[in-house]
Amino acid sequence: MTLDWQVFLQDDGGGRTYLEWMFEAWGWTLSVAGSAWVVAMVSGCVIGVLRTLPPDNRMNVWLTRFANVWVELFRNIPVLVQIFLWYFVLPKVFPAMQQVPGFVLVVLGLGFFTSSRVAEMLRAGIQAMPRGQRYAAMAMGFTTWQTYRYVLLPIAFRTIWPPLTSESMNLLKNSSVAFAVSIAELTMYAMQVQEETSRGIEVYLAVTALYTVSAFAVNRVMAFVERRMQIPGLVVAGNVGGGH
């Protein structure tokens, strides 16, 4: 078997090479994943907090129920099915959505799917803390918002950051489902170029390399943030006795 990497220098028929097309597709992959990550983090944090509100009034009870429904709905439907619902079904039910670009619909589908997982992580992180943390904040006169902002969330994020790193990498890989609704990202690029050139091995090896580089970059960025979030002087249990 002989690999022909010159295939990437061939013209794709549109005035660009397959290499240029590949980097354009990589840009779309990163755009979908990055935008969906923002949606997931914002909505996931809100839903995660709502799931842990103290049931001391009727409004909190209803907000918690809404958050529970959100998580179960988006977590239990396969992500590809959700993308199809956003792209094909909802615009038929709500005609105004027909004017929304497909890119936005894919970002919302991926973002809300991931938000349910982020919310569950955050709920677990908050509920894993001793109740005394919340009670101490309340005793100091903090409002519910201040309790979450200054006490619960900073500790919870330090707890959930490692699994959140894995989820961020999964989101990057899940962005490949965008090919199903004709978003010109890496997976769609690989399928089309393989059909046009019959050089599937070279194309899929290159696309795999770009996914690997992207996932590694996400891992390193999240690891950097995790180090910045560490409390100075705090000894991590796994490093005790390490002698470093």
C-alpha cells in the first residue's frame, strides 16, 4: 500500500486545494464545538444550580422540577436524534425557526445536550459538599445568590473540573454529528473527499490527526485552568508523600 499525500494539493474543482478545504472544515469543527461549549456551560451551570436550590419556598420547588425535567429530557435522547429534531422537526412546528441558520441549530442541539451532563456534574459537586458550607454562609447573612457565588460554586468547580475536561473533549468529538445536517466540518469533509478522490486512507488519517490535536489542545487548556484554580498551598491527596 502506497500513501499519496499529494492528493491534498489537488484542486477540488472550486478554486482551492483539498488541503485548504480541510483547514476550512477544521475551522467549522472548532466553531461548532466552541460555540456549543459556551451554550453548555452557561445553561448547564444555571440548570445545575436550580437542581440544588433549597426547597424552602414554592418557587424553588418548581424551578428544581423544571431543572430535573431539563436534565432527563436532554440526557436521555441520543445527540444525533436531537440534532435532527432541531434541524428538521422544530422548524416545521415553529415556522419562525426556518430563518435560523443551520449552524445555530446544531450549536443549540449540541449545547443543550451537553448542558444536561454539565448540570448533573455541578449538582453532584454541590451536593457532595458538607451542608455546613451552606449553613455557614446563611448564618453570615448571605443571600442565596451570594451563597452560590462566593461559597458553593468556587468549591464545586474545583471538584468537577477533571470530569468537565473529559466532557469538553467529548463535545469536540460529538461535533462530528453536524455532518448529518450538511455543516461542512471535518467528518463531512472526509466523506466527500474520499468519494471524490478514492484516497480514503490519507484523508481519514489527516482528519484523525486534526481531531487528536484539537482534543489534546482542549485537554491542555483545561489543565492550565485547573492549575490556576488551585488554592495556593493546598496539598492534593494524590501528591501526598510524593517527595516533590
